[in-house]
Amino acid sequence: MIKLISNFVINRKGVKDSEEIVRRIYGTVSSIVGICLNVLLFVGKYIAGMLSGSVAIMADAFNNLSDAGSSFITLIGFRFAGKKPDMDHPFGHGRFEYISGFVVSMLILTMGIELIKTAIKKIVKPKPVEVEMLTIAILVISILVKLYMVYYNKKIGDKIKSSAMKATAMDSLGDVVATSVVLVATIVMEVTGVNLDGYLGVAVALFVLYAGFSAAKETIGTLLGKSPDPEFVKAIKDIVMDHDKIVGIHDMIVHDYGPGRVMVSLHAEVPGDGDIYELHDAIDHIERELTERLGCNAVIHMDPIETDNEVVNQLKCKVEDGVKLLIDGASIHDFRVVQGPSRTNLIFDVAIPYTVKENDDHVKERICKMVQIIDSNYFAVVTVDRYSVTH
């Protein structure tokens, strides 16, 4: 249904080739459908709760009402995220979508806490529940509707890479479990007379809290600048290194300003004796290729290095081998040899993982000692770079 409605809107607007607008249409349609379905579920469960006298069903009804509010927040997030860049926000407003996803996760956590309070009250003061076929039918229909919402929110969330929709999918999954538990507890109570409503309510609330925590972790990580997807990083490296003018790359940085607004910067090592115009043309071509194939804006800094000096190349290999023995996962780049009257400076950068607990000064000290073992006249001038293990 979501796909049909979205495609209808896309065809009417004639924006098939605009990935950003198509993405916003999918998110908007999904949010509006979510609001409508959650309002209908609230009305149905509220009626069922009034008929049966079940506090659990009434709480579940208001849970759906809060879900409608979550979908409304997600809708607002898509609208604001789609705003064009302006003077105050030159990279657009895409991160607003992450903020809306965070707000949804906070609502999930709040609902989980309220469910625990309600469940504990029901354990302390259990109340009988009158079971009617209409009540059971409404709960079963609610579960089926929520399963559909899990499916379309997850599928569309993956399709348009929306953390807000993925958070909504987790919320809907929590609702499926919550309503299922309410249904089972209602039937068990009718058949055996044993009231498990409160105890199962605590279990449901813990599941809802876990769903909210997982959703919050993902959105907060993105807002704080988490490491980029390893597959995305690998794709960048493969595209850049596929060009014969490039000898190596380093200092890659990926900035995420929202879905479809990814900025990439990196240093590309090129032969120092190459034609500057040809090399510049190659760099321009790579930047355009990255934009076309990966949908990111790329800026590449050109680093000329010596490639035909056998002495320098052998010395670099020795130093790199020594660095790798000292620190697991380390590598070197920007290697230069500057000869002086009394000593020879080996100037280079060392990239080490954040997982290495050793401080940078100690790393430099150990590398300097290692270099002097190679030759006492060598002096290392080291700059330490930290990188995520996903790189």
C-alpha cells in the first residue's frame, strides 16, 4: 500500500529522477499512514478496554495514541529535513531527521517507564478482566496491523536509509509484543482464573525499554558523528585506487549531514614527477565518479610523493615494517627523507586505531627509538593520526 501511494504521488509530481524528493515522499506517506493506523487502533482498543474493564488494554490503547504522536514527529522531521540549504545551514537540514528519530526513541523510553509503573500497580492490586469475543478480535486485528507497520517501516527505512523510520519500526515491534502479551494474559485469565497481567506487563515494558534504547543509541551515534559504514569506506577506497595515477590514500574523513548529504575528504598520493595538469584532471574525474556512484560530495587533496627513489622506498618499507611490529593495525604515510649536516630526518605520519590505549607521546617515543635502531643517524619526526577500526 505504501509503495502504491508513494509511486502515485511520485508519478503525479514527475520527480522520479530526484532521489531526495522521492525519499521525502516515501517518508511523508509512511508517516501519514502511521498516524491514521495508530489513531484507528487507539479508538478500537479504547472501546475494547471500556467493554472489558482491562487496565492493560486501556494502557495499550494510549500507547498507540503516543505512536500516532511519534509518527507525527517523524512527519515533521521529513518536512524540515527536506528544506534547502540556507545561509545559516549551508549543508542543509538533513540532520533534523536524526533529531526526530531521537525524539521518537525518547517517547518509546517514556512509554516503557509508564508501562512498568502500570504493571507494578496491577501486581499489587490485581483487577478481574471480563473477556468478550469483540475484545479478542480487536486485539488480534491490532497485532496484525502492527506487524504490517513493522514490515513497511523497516522496509522503507532500509530503502531510504532513515533512522527515524527504523526507530518507528522498533516501536511497532514492541507494540506487537505488548498487545500479544495482553491478549495471552486475557485468555489465560478467562480459562484458568490466574491473573498474569501485571507480571507479563513488566516483561513487555522491559522489551519496550530495550527497543527505545536501541533506537536512541543509533540516532545519538549518528548525531555525535559515529564511524561511517565500513562498506561505504571500502567502496570509496576501491574507486579511488582503481585509477592508475593514484599511489595510495590516507586521512579520509566522512561527514554525515543527513541522508543524501555526505561529505568526503581524503588525501590521494600521486607520483611527484607526474604532470601536474594530468594529475589534477585525474583527481577531478575521481571526485565526479564518487559523487555519481556513491552520492557523496568529495574533496581530494593531492599529495605528491617520491616513487622512483629506490633508497627512499626501501627505507619507507623498513620503517613501516617496524611500526607494524610495534603497534598492531598501524600504517604510515606522507613519508619524506630530509638530509642534514649531522643527521637525517625521516618525516612521516603514523595512523593507529582508537583501540590502542597508549598515548600519542609514548607512541612517538617508541617509534623514534625504533628508527634509531635502523640507523643511529636517523631521527623520526612523527605525527600521530587516530582512526576508527572500521576504516
